[in-house]
Amino acid sequence: MIQKLSILILAFATTSIFALEDIEKVLVQKANTPEEKKVVKSYLLKVAKEHKDLATKYRGLAKAQKGGKAIYQDNRKSEMIELAEKFEADAKLYEEEAGKL
């Protein structure tokens, strides 16, 4: 079960859930009217908040002790911190894009 969870987390880390998706880039480029810009900005800020919340969650998971071997604990902690950092970086990217609108 733990191995499956680790594989799932690593799969998320390597897929395109991080950073702006192509469709989001198109939304930013095509937003011309003030209403469209407001909606896209709201969406980007919402996604940024979700990424910050996930980063906080992963930082909390990195601190949690589940028991088991010390090597496993160290590996799990580093994986959780790495994910948290990626989500924080993506949140910053979303906020920057929202700021451009």
C-alpha cells in the first residue's frame, strides 16, 4: 500500500499537473475584455491557492511520523518536501500570471 502511494505521488510529480497548462496559457492570451480578464485572474488565483494548500499539506506530511525504517522515513520526508516546493513554485507562477491581467 505504501509503495503504491509513493508511486502515485511520484507520478503526480512527473506529470503536467505542475505549472501552467496549455489551455490556461490560451485563456490568459485570449482574455481581452475586463470581464474576461477578471474571470481568468480569479481562476488563476484560485489555482494558486489550491497549490499553496497542497504545499502546506505536503510539508505537514513530511513532518508526520508513520513508523517504520529510518531510511524509509527520510525518503518519504524528502519526497514530500520536494512536492511541497514544486507546488509552491507553481503557485507563485500562477500568481505572477494573474498579476499580468
